[in-house]
Amino acid sequence: MGEKKKIQLKRELGYFWATNFLIINIIGAGIFVSPKGVLEYSCMNIGISLCVWFVCAVLSLTNSLCFVEISVTYPCSAAHYFFLKKCYGPIPSFLRVWTSVFLGPAMTASHALMLAEYGLQPFYPSCVTPGLPKKCLALAALWTVGFLNCRGIKEMTWLQTASTVLKISILSIISLSGVFMLVRGRRKNVERFQHIFDGDIPDISQIIEAIFQGYYAFSGGGCITFIAGELKEPSKTIPKCIFTAIPLVTVIYLLANISYLTVLSPREILSSVAVAMTWTASVIPPLTWIVPFAISASLFSNIMIDVIEVSRLFFIAGHLDQLPLLFKTLNIHSSPFIPVLLNVIMASFLIVSSSLMELINYVYFVSSIWTTLIMIGILKLRYQEPNLHRPYKVSLTFVFITIAICLCLVLIPLIKSPRMHYIYVTLFIFSGLLFYIPLIHFKLKSVWFEKLTCYLQLLFNICIPDEPDKQMLEIETYSLVNAHQVPNKDNT
């Protein structure tokens, strides 16, 4: 009789899968739809706009490398959440989870609605997409992703690979076509690049705004922390993934923007609703209908990433007793079924009542607050535990750069457009204390909830992992045993 299959999150994902994961998360729909924010705030100066894109890539790399240190020092799923708990205690880490209970499904729902919008656009070329079919398609995509997640992360490998290939292929067609037209040397295509720095020079405030516009397009490198507990040899795999994915995305973004500017004038780009569609209509008109489907496929993979990230965060929070027992259970496919189900159900409600999606604009900046706290935590542990074993040690210069960027992302919206909504968001974050104090601090129990837990375990065939604390033991070993080792000689 064969050995019984163990139910647990497994380290079975390698370099190729993790690199795909990063690329999917970084390349969203923005590069297809509206890469015009950088050009607009660069005063339509082509040379400066391309320089800004390169600067944004460097800043994204510095941010991602900070998360690399956390991921390889504490190699568990949602390593950034564990790191918050270690640095600041249980209350800030619980508030991080509390925020994600609502922000995670909101982001998932927004991506699903955008997918439906662009997927249906070719069928409604001269009018606005009706609400009912849009919501139905969004719900279908969302529940498909939820089903695939429940089948285990390995089941999504083929879909993730296909999505990456599709994104890279579409962007490669755009990029290489632009390069070909430049090499061919037609005056119409070349003249814009003969004096690329001619024109208006933006002031410092405009350059900063342009950098923020481009920085959002590169955001997502820190997502590697969510799956650190499922990667083989994370101390080697994670740095290699970062140094592969971000340079590759940088080259693609630069070539795509050069191609857009080869075919379209800066004013045409600024007036376009979807730049890639305008470009395709000018260069390859028969393929114009493909672009909306490419955007939809791009967003489908982003929905998949959203569900993976939130489910891993809830799973580890369950292990650290900051969420109910149900959240640290797995199904027979070693997938955190309850976190996935909760995320999909809440996102479905938001899709049906899509007017609530406007809240995302005011809640999204909260992620910059958490990133700032994490970066300060890196400095805190460098001082408190200088001998802690760190397989990769990021330069402190990168940490200070990331802190500066995140503080700007938090403060600039408050200064430019102060609204009561930001106060409401702050109150929402701290409202988590109403649940933390009775349920986590005083550990109040409910008989009916315990009965519900047993019923749901039987209904969905889920159980606590066979080795529930394996990842926790690994990271506790790092923090307790290796703290007394000789300091490593990596760059500081």
C-alpha cells in the first residue's frame, strides 16, 4: 500500500514558475491601455519620458530587493505579514490582515470587472458595454479562478504559463514592429527620435508625478513574499527571479513605449483611450480586435494572482491564531479552501454592487502605509538583531529610497486633494481593534461558531494540515537559533 499523501503546503514551485508569477503580477493592463501618464507629466518630452521609465524600473528593483531580504530570511507564505508581527507585535499584523479582508476582494473584483469590460468591447463597438453581461462575465471569470485555486497551485501552472506567453507575445509584436519601422528609416517614424530632448522641460514636481505614474506600472515585485513558503530553495530562487523578471519587464516596457511613439504622436497617445488599440489600428488593422482579448487575458491572470495572495495571507494568519481555525485548513489538493472561498464570495458581492468599487481609489494607498512600516522594520531588525542569518542582505540605501517613495505615495494624495474619505479609511483600519480585543486578545469563544467549524470541515472535506507548523518552525529556527551566528559578509 502506497504512502499516504500528506495534506500541507509544499515546496514544489521552482524558478520558472516563480518568474512567471512575478511577470504576471507586474505586467497588468496598464501598458496596453494607458501608458500616457508618464508622457503627460513629462510635458510630452520623449527623451525625458523614456528616462523616467528607466528610473521607475530601478526604483522598482530597489523595492523588490527589500522584500527579497524578508522572503529569504523568513521563508514562509506571506512572509511580509510574519515580518510585521515579529517587528511590531500582534496588533499591527492583525490590522494588516483586517485591511486585506476587504481590500483583497475589492482588488479582485475590480480586475474582474475590467476583464469583462475589455472582453466584451469588440461586441459593442459603438456603445457602452451593458451592465448585466459585464457582471455575468466578471462573475464567471472570478469563479473559474476560484475553482482552479481550489484544485491546488500546480493545477494553474499551465494557465499561468499560457498567460505569460500571451502577454509577452503581444508586447513583443508591438515592440519589434516599432524597432523594425525605426530600422527601416522612414522619415515619418524616425523624425520624433532625432531630437528626443527638444521641447518643454518639466519642472521637478512634474517629474516626480511622472515617476509615480511609471512606478505604479512596475509595482508588484514584492508579491514574491506571498509564495515564499511554496518555493524550492527560496534563498536561491527568489533573488534569481527578481533579477530575471524586472530587467525583462523593463526592456519590454521601454521597447513598447518606443514603438508607440514611433507610430503615434505624443498628442495622439494622450488622447487615446487604449494606446495599444490605437497603435494596432494604425499598423495592423485586421488585428485590432485581438488587443481587448489580450487585455482580458492579462487581467484574468491578475485575478488568479489576487486570489493566491489573499488566500496565503489568511492561511498564515490562521496559523498564528489571528484568524479562526477554519482559515488554516487545507483541502485534499493542499489548497487553503476557506480563504479562497471567502475571497471569491466577497468579490462577487462587490461585482454585483459595483458602485462600491469607487472605494478602491481611497483604500489603495493603505498598501503604501504597510510597505513603509515593513521597510522601517528592516532597519529595526538590523539594529536589534545584527547577527541574524540573512541569506540575502539588501543595501540600506535601497531601504531608505523605498521609505521615501512610500511616504510620498501616502502624503501627496493627502496634500493635493485632502478629502474626508482618507479619515474614513483610517477609521476603518483601526476599527479592526473592535474584533482584535475580544476575539484575539481575550480569546473569546463561541459554541455555535465551533459547531459551524466542524460542520464546514465535513461539508468541504477540509482539515488542519498534517504538518501545520512546518513553515513556522523553519522561520522560528531562523530567528531563534541563527540569531547567535557570526554576521554574514554580504553588502550592507
